Amino acid sequence: MALTYKDVADIIKIIDASQCDEVIVELADTKIVVRRSTGAPAPQPQLQRPPQMPPPAEAKPAVASASSDTDAGTDGAILRSPMTGTFYRAPSPKDPPFVDVGSAVKKGDILCTIEVMKLFTTILAEAEGIVTRIYTQNAELVQIDQPLFRIVAAA
């Protein structure tokens, strides 16, 4: 039995909604380990391939980075995309966006999701502040390290 991306996404959702810190799923030649660490973004699956297959290329971890880059003299941190994928501002087309310009956010608040091959990664605020700019349109393709949000510390 092989796991689909939907299966993996469902496992991550279950863990995200629970108090579990770690889940290990082993099937025939596949092993998935999902761990939660305090203050980190949503847990990411670690896939181990069978010995006859080459190991996956090393990838950048799925952690959105905040930088103190400025544009046009504006203060605040820029939250950048940790991966290439499709940027979504809301959980579904019918729902309101997670945040808008002017929204106050706390560390750990959901800002958006990025979809890669039907697997959604939740991007969380790394600090408290006010969203002063959203650089990307809903359902737009984003690249690794592309600016997503500017967040200015609340006064």
C-alpha cells in the first residue's frame, strides 16, 4: 500500500490538531516521521526511500524566514517563502483571508498556506506585529525566498 499526498496531508492535519509531538508511519518500503517542535511551523514529513532508490536531494527546510530588508524606507521584517509553490491567502475560496493589510498578528498566527503537489504547508507569523504589506496575489506561484508579507512590530 502506497501513501498518497492526501494521506500525508491528512496525517499532518491530525497531528496539527492534536497534542501529539511525534508520529511514525511505516508501510512496506516507506517510513514517514512527523515531529512537532515548539514555536516551529507546521510539521513536515520526512520520507525515507527504499535502499535501491537514490536519496532525495537536500532541500531547504520549510520555514518562512523573516529579514530586516527594507523597501522604500519602510521598517519591519519581511516574511519570505520557504519553498516554491502556490500561495493561498485563505483556507478555501469561500473563506475570508487569514490576514489582510492592517491585521494584527501574534507569533504562531496563520498568515497563508503554500501548496506543493497537493500538500499544503501552513506559514506562521514569527513575531507579533501589524501586517503592512502583502507582496503576492492569491493563487500566485511563489519562489523560494520571495517576499510574502511585511510585518511591523506593534508600537
